[in-house]
Amino acid sequence: MVIVFQSKPSFLAGGVVAGPLEKRSVFSQYFDTIYDDERWKMETNEQGHRKMIQEACEILMKKSGVNNLEIDFFLGGDLVNQMTPTNFAARELAISFIGLFSACATSVSSVIVASLLTELGASNLSIAGASSQHNAIERQFRYPVNYGAQKPQTAQWTVTAAGFALIGKHREECPCIEAATIGKVIDYGMDDPFHMGAAMAPAAFQTIQSHLEQRNQQFYNYDLILTGDLGQLGLKLLKGMLVENGVKKEELTLLRDAGAEFYGQDEAFQSGASGAGCSAAVFFSYIIQQLRAGSYKRVLLVATGALLSPLSYQQGETIPCTAHAIEITMK
Amino acid sequence: MVMTFVFAFIVGGIICVIGQLLMDVGNLTPAHTLSTLVVVGAILDGMGLYEPLIHFAGAGATVPITSFGNSLTHGALAEAEKHGLVGVLTGMFEVTSSGISAAIVFGFIGALIFKPKGNVD
Amino acid sequence: MMLPIVVCMALLSGCTEKEKFIVYGPPQNEEEVEAVLKEEKFVERTTVIQYDDKMLVAVQFKPWDKWKKAKLEKKLQKKFDEKYPNKDVFVSADYKIFYEANKIKKDQLEDNKLTDKISELKKLAQEET
Amino acid sequence: MEKEQYQQLEQSVTPKPPYFKNAAKAFFVGGIICTIGQAVSLFYIIFFDFTEATAGNPTVSTMVFFAMILTGFGLYKRIGQFGGAGSAVPVTGFGNAVISAAIEHKSEGLVLGVGGNLFKLAGSVVLFGVVSAFFVALIKYILVTLGVVSW
């Protein structure tokens, strides 16, 4: 379902921190901080995860010259059970908080909720975003990090990164959120947890289609349509579906995927990057900076999330997925 | 002695290839693959075929996980031979596999001295 | 004091090179023992140690015959038992026994030590996993 | 696009695992690990009182020890990514499964974390090993009683 924001809430700033491996990302130059310790000098991975979230929010506040008392809401989530890292970070930040879970689509769903609160007049400034820490996520969803299982070419690498954005009332000089689509949960019967791109591509397809239809727009009306973490194979599949549906091949150059590009062509990462931090880090650093610089005038960000748990796939369930989209413009 | 090394390489390699095919073609997870191979090792020993393989290939047969099934079955069979039906039951409490004990001990020690690392390369 | 008669034979697979035969002490029936072992095609190398009325036959089988190691070992044991009913013969195809037998030969162990060593090896070979 | 149609598209886009390459790598890595095992075994035979029949136990334990070192330094997963089953099938792979789980769950304490999760991945191997040993012994006992086979 599409939401059109009359007041056009703005992205005031972005704060992105990433782990040591993310130095190798093609987007690393746009990140605010790259930390050399994957645990942020904490005892456990989960504590490191929390610290990373805190740090991203602190950088964000420092950049915008505000403190936590001036922020009305903190909206975000991660992939760890019950989202403890984000919950614990919220405890430290002491801002009114709602945890959101849309798996890797949390980066966009939190921005949508923040925009709604802004539109309503309830929020003056909100922080929205998502994060993931490789070790903490892998041990939960797959294997211990030191376990030597061979990953197939379809696998994706969970990034260690936290991306948060400061959403406020409309400002001319900032990119603003025109509209959003909250996606349905789509399940095309994919059940391989090492092939998430294939599970998520149909959800991205549905969301893009319905957004374009309801907004009465064409593919070429956007400078860029960027999906979250489909990976190289998921992107291929999404393109296949779009072509099938009548989108011209030359228009497909407008479609890119953050996960597929995140680590460049490095084969060590198989099909590319994934994780809630992947789309958040790229959207709230690279994209916002490009919009501000005027390289893009209108982009559609589509974050995809696979709504599985280790329990659900061990019980033989397929992987339901969702995708949320926001349309951002810059004058 | 040189030939023993060659046979160890070849036989060990072949058992691993069977495992790889179970994973790639049979679409099994590593846990399913290893469980299958252990059961195969146990059955082979029951038929009296694993011991000859060890004589032939040495570590090529004792190092792959199939030897777990073999050594566990070996213990159970020895007890069954000695004490009959009761032996089948009591044999279960006496069977051991050094790999399991070693993994427990070294797992504990490893946990004490190492930290999980997530680097790729 | 009886000097142990140590007979060592190294039969290389296929070609039996004469110079590989090393004989220690007064040769008694070493040619006979050698002939008995040579009859069996599956035997690659052997080291035989004779002393008093005892005999330690350490053999190594050809690689492709190792499948049947347990069976062949028994077969050889039976053959020796029949051939030398007055002697206490111990046949082993284990590499450890073969290695130690060669060491005994090389070190030229003394009488009393030899008896100990051989009974030790016997016990070792009968150990199960 | 319908589900069936999408599944067809998915099948055509998804690359098949390189069967031959993976098998060759598994053969090579598995073979090397077993050859190292043979060398360890020979070491125990020559320098200690182990025979070919009894050298298996210390060999397997030593291989698991090597697995601990490699796992602790994060090297085993690199071997695993290259070798696939070649490093998973030898006991070192079993050791890796146990040790990686132990290291991973250290953060939850030695009793609930390490103790409770040690066999998270490798437990099924122990389960099926012991259970199949039981049934094989039982079946063989019945067959021997019936006079079909001998011990």
C-alpha cells in the first residue's frame, strides 16, 4: 500500500559505522567510521553489536549538533533474537523507542514509521535505521563463525555495519521522503537459507510494481531504483521478472542492488552482501550524500527482508519475504 | 611403507569425494552427510568389511568419520560375541571412540583459549 | 649360554635379491624358513628371529594383499605351527613388530634382554583397540 | 509471474555447484589430511608402544588436536571453504564442529554455553554412530543365533 507524505519529511543526516572487513566495500569511503575491532573492544559479539549501534547514533547526533534530549523517537531493529542489541542501545541512548523487525528491510520500515510520526506532527526529530554484526547473526542463523562449512555460490555475507538517519520536518536543502510503499509478505516457495536472493526477489518485484502503479510512474522516471540486499543472483532474478513484465532492458540499468555491489566482485563473499546493516549503511551514507550532491533527483529505495528464523527452516517452512520502499527526491 | 601413504591418500580422498557428492548432488547439509557416513561405517563393520579397509589404507580409513561408526560397532560386536544378547546392551556402555573424547576435551580447552573470529579470506 | 640364532631375511617384492639376505649367528634352518616364506606370494618382506625354541616371524605383506591381512596372518601362523610343532612360533604382520624385529637385529640384543623384548612385543601385538 | 514460472526462472539462473571441481578439491584436501594422519600414525608406531591396530586412537586424537589449533586461529573455515567435504569428513571436521561451537558459545559461560552447545552441530554424528552400532550389533547377534553368519 502506498503512502504519500504531504509534509515531505526530510533526511537531515546519516550516521554509518562499519566493521573491519567493510573496509573492502566499494562504499567504504562514504561511511563515517570504520572500526578495526569487529567486537568494538567489547567482550562478546552482541555487546559489540550494541556498541556499534550506539556509536552510529552518537555520530549522527554529533554531526547534526543535537543531543539525545532533542530527539523524540528512536526507531530501529536488528536480526539478533528479540533485537537485544538495539534494545540495549536504546537503553543507553535514553530516547523513546520502538523496536521494529522487518529483517533486512528494517532500514526502510523504520524510516517509514519515522516519516509517519513526523507527518503526524508528533515528531520533530527521529532516528531511524538498522544494523547487523556478522558474527552475531551468523551464529544465530547458520553456523558458528569458525565452522568450516563450504558456502555455495548463492550464499551472501552478512555485513557488520550500522546505518541510522535523522528524520525531521521538511527542509529545502535536504533530500525528502515523498512516498512510501509498505510491502506485503510474499512467499514463492523458496526454502534454501543459503539462497536468500531468490527468496527475496519476488517481494522486491511486487513492491516495485505496486509502487510504480499506484504512483502512476514509469521505471525511467527515477534516476535510480536501489534494492537492499538481493545479491548478484537475486538481482538477476528480479531483472528477469521485470523483463517478463514488460520493463525494457535498457531501463534495467537504472536498477541496482546494494548487496550485489557492496563488496565489489570479490569472490570470497559469493553472491554479495546481506544483513540489515547492508541496505542501511548504503542508503544512509552513499545515497543521501549523492542526493545532497545533486547526482540524483529521484530515487526509489527498496529494502528487502527474509522473514525466516533458524527454527522455521529446520521445521521445513519456506522463506516468506517482504520489501518496503521509499521514494526520495531532491530539489 | 610408501604404498601405505599412497593408499591412505587415495582411500581417504575417495571417502571425502563420496561426502562431497552427498552434499552437492544429494543436497544434504554437512550434518546430514556426516551422519550418513557414520551409519555407513557402522554397517560396513557389521559386515566385516571395514577392518580390511583399515589394514589396506591405514589412516585413509581411520581418519574419515566413517571410522567412528566402525569403532563404535566394533566395541558393541565384541561385547555381543562375549556375552550374547546382554552384551549387545552392555556393549553400548563400553563402546568408545577416541575421536569423541578428544573432541570434548579439546573443545573445552579451545573454548578457554580462543575467541571467535569472523574474518574472511 | 645359548647364543640366539638370529635369521634375517629381506625378501623384496617380486625380485628376491640375494644380497638382501643377512644372516646372523650359526645358520641352522634359515634356508628352510626362507623357503617356507617364499612359497607365499603375498609376503613382501620378512624378518625372522630365532632363539632357543622360539621363533618370531615378522612379515610385511604386499600392499594389495593387505586387505586380507588378518586372514593371511592366521594362515601363516598355522603353516609355521604345522611345520615346526616343537617350536613356539609367533607370526605378526604388524608394522610395529616388523620395525622392532629389525631393531633387534641391528642392535644385536643379548639373550636375557631378547626374551623380555619378544614377550613384550607379543603382548603388544595382541592388544586390541 | 506465477510461482511455478518463477521457480523455473530460479532454476535457470542459479548456478549449479561445480560438481567436478568440488569433488576434485575434496579428494585432494581429504587425501592430504589422511596422509598427515598416516604420518602421525607412523610416528606413534615408531616412537611409542603402538601397533598398527592400536595406533588409530592416538592418531585420531592428535588430528582433533590439530583441528583445535586451526579452528582457534580461524584457519579451518578457510580450508573448509576450499575443501568442502574434504575437510568436513575426516575427524578433523568433526573436531572443528565441536570446537567451533565450544568457542562460539563461550560467551554464555562454561556450563550453559560450552557445555550445552558443544554437540550442537556434531551431536547427530554421535547419536547416529551409537544407535547404528547398537542396531548393527543386534542384527548381527540375531543372524548369528539363526546361524546365517558367524562372528
